[in-house]
Amino acid sequence: MSLRTARALTALYFTLSLLTTTWPGMVPFARVEPMILGLPFSMAWVGMWLAGSVIVLWLLDRVERRHRDPDGGEG
């Protein structure tokens, strides 16, 4: 994957995250039921986006590290 594509996909993810975790994008998901791991659905919804953010940033770091190091080494 190219560095430009990885950065664009990361920006897209965070834009979608912003739109679906703030008002008015959160309105369809702002409910208590069903409970997910003991959390109300709306709180679990935000938590899932947050966990996804960690994964997306980790993947972006992997792509950038590959482009930074010509041999693809770990350091």
C-alpha cells in the first residue's frame, strides 16, 4: 500500500469516526439497549470507534515505517 493511500484511508476513518460519534451523527446510535459487555449501546459504540482508532494508527505506523526504512527492518 502506498503511503498516500494509507494516509488518505486514515483520514477517512477519522472523519467517519467524528461524524458518527458526535451530534447529529450519534442520534441513531444513542440508545441504552442492547447492552454490550455491560455498557449501554451508545457507550460501546464510541468505545468501538476508539478501539478502531488504535488499530488504524498502528497500521499507519507500520506502513510509514516500511516507507521510512528502505530494507523494511524493525529498527
